Amino acid sequence: MKPLTAGVTRANEGLESISWNILGQTYVPKSLSAESFSWHATFPPGTFVPPHIHTTQDEFIYMLEGKLDLVLDGAESHALPGDLIRLPRNVPHGLFNKSDTPVKCLFWVSPTARLYDLFWGIHSMAQQNPADVVALSAKHEVDFLPPPPDGA
């Protein structure tokens, strides 16, 4: 992986013009090095990332627009524009846009580990069916949690 370079990644642009479709959201990578990876995310209404754990990374989300509901270590919460969500490694978390407007935010992880490669893998799937996404994620150090038992 290349070292971080100095410069400006312009609004509405990503690294090498990359834009990924990840579980119905749009992710645009903004910076990449071994130590850190950032991306702009747009969550359309009704989209979500199911509860999961990053085993090798700390993750952060800076809210730009909308309301993001989350489950963090079993507790429900939400974040609004200007809020920073801190997601330490090995702490389960899920992200949900339950509103009728898009959510826009800036994510970053440290270190990058295998997340950049995982996003390429998910984006490249012909169909992002849950079983395949979960299996691929586990190979890239992101572990999705099983759904709660019926009635929970």
C-alpha cells in the first residue's frame, strides 16, 4: 500500500474516481494509506449495515447530514450533523437510516487493514446477498453478528 500523499480530495470526488455500491449505500474513498482509510458515505432512506465487529480497526463516523440510528454494544442511540461516532475495535455496532431523507457522513478507520479490499469485493458481487457478504467480510476481518432470536 502506498504511503499517504499530501493534497486535497475535492468535494464530490473520490480517489481515482471510485464510487462503490455497498449494501445499497454509496461509498466514495477519500484517503488511503496503511495507517488510515476514509470514505464519504450516503445512506439512502431505509438502508443499513447490520451489527458487526471490526477485529483489527477503530472506526469513526462524522455526521454531515441526516439522522443515523445505531446500535452500539447492544445500546440504541442516534447521531445528528456535527456528531462524531466512535466505534472501538471489537465493539459490536450496526448503522441504520430509519428516516425518509438520505444520511451523509465521513467514515474513517485506523489502521486500514483489509477494509479497502473488502469494499471492492462487495461492490464487485453480481448480487450482494447476505450470506456471501458475511462470508467475504469474515475473510477481511469484519465479523457480522447473527440476527437476534425470534421474539427478541
